[in-house]
Amino acid sequence: AEGRVMNIFFDEINPDNVIISQGGRIYKSTDGGTSWNDSSTGLESLNNIDDLIMKMVKNPLNPNQLTISTSGGIFTSLDNGDNWEQIYPSFAHNIAHSPYHEGHIVATIHNSNASGFALRFTKDGGENWETVDSAELYFLNSTHVFTSTAINFVEDFAHIYIATADLGLVKFELNLETLSISDPELISTNQTQIYPNPAKDFVKIASNEKVQSVEIYNLTGQKILSSTQKEITISNLNKGIYFVKIILETGKVETHKLIKK
């Protein structure tokens, strides 16, 4: 068979039982990989060469259910990969089942190395899907196609981590009970911090070292504001993304991205 092998599952009880995805097909082995059988019933709409199964996950609440995100939609199997059914008709990269609530599934979509990002979810196993408005995600751009997102469930919430092309690592909290999404949290390794972020009227600087000055730039690199204070009024700035340069008394310079609401 031809195509990329993107996923490999070993049976936890019997490691000779293996499931892989290759191209747009699923293959199963019962002898540790010596021989393989095509297990793609229901995936006929996927082309073996041109399509790609991005992610294959197990439902932690149903050991017989596997779900795959592919270039041709989202499919699930209730018999450990023998038969598949499409539950969403278009492209998806990453996918995860909730370990707390049966039927809760979150999927992420990022189509290229610098693409717009999309977030979808279902609470009924795929019969109905909701898409988070891209404006609520601040129209962010994702980075690498296969590894730019991680999904972590906590009760009724899904924490979505996104490696972006413009904001660094960003975290959203999706409330699956109220169907709402939090403002983004920008995860930084800098010693200084800016908060709140996103901000509407003011932003504060937190630092263990003395701050010499703070400069704010727009995305074109134009300096639009400077201050020597740790609390800066930004109510007159237009909504959007800005760079905040913090110059410490030691001479060290750190840069943050600020979202103005």
C-alpha cells in the first residue's frame, strides 16, 4: 500500500494486534505486523493516495470506538475499526473525545503553515456540530499543519492549545455546557508579564526587575505609545494586535503581543 503512515495503535492486552492509518486507509494486523488486512469499510469516499488520515483516537468511554480526522471529513467506528461512518463532511486535523461526557468531541482545523484556524465541537457524537466564530478566536493564524494544536478536557470544559503564526502559544477554554469560549491566554516564557491580555482600557506590567520604559507598536512596526509607568492606558487604541516592548533597567528587552479588545 502507498501513502503516509500517520497513526499506529497497539492493543494494550495483546501487542500483536496493531491498527495503522496509511494514506486514506485503515489496516489491521493480528500478528505483530507480519501481515495486514484492509479495514476501511465506510471510507470509500477517501482516496488512498490523495487523501490523508491526520489523527486517529480512541473514545476513553467506549473502548470499541475509534474516530479519525481526515482530509475528507471526520469518521467514527463503533467496532474497533472494522466499519466506519462519516460524522462530519469536511477537513479536520486534530480531534479528541471527552473522557467525562459521552458524545463530546472537539475538532480543530488548520489548512496550511500559516492558515486561519477553526474550532468545531459536538455534544451528541457527531449528529450536530457547532463552529466557534472566528472573530471569537481573534482570526488567529495557526502554524504547522499536523502538530499545532492540543486538546485537553476538564469536566465540561475543553482547553485548546494553539501554536500560532502570530501570537505564539495561545490557550482558549471552551465551555461545552454554555457553548461559550474564553478570551485567549497568551502563554509566554518571558520574565515580565502584561495583564490583562486581552485588554480594553489599560494594561499593567509585572516584573521582578525595574522597568525603564514601555513601548507599544502596531503590526506595521510604527511606535504609537511609550511610557515609563507599569500601568498604561490603551483605551484610545483601535481593536487589534500590538507589540509591547519592555525595556528593563538592566538593559534586557522583552517583547509581548497584546490583544486590544
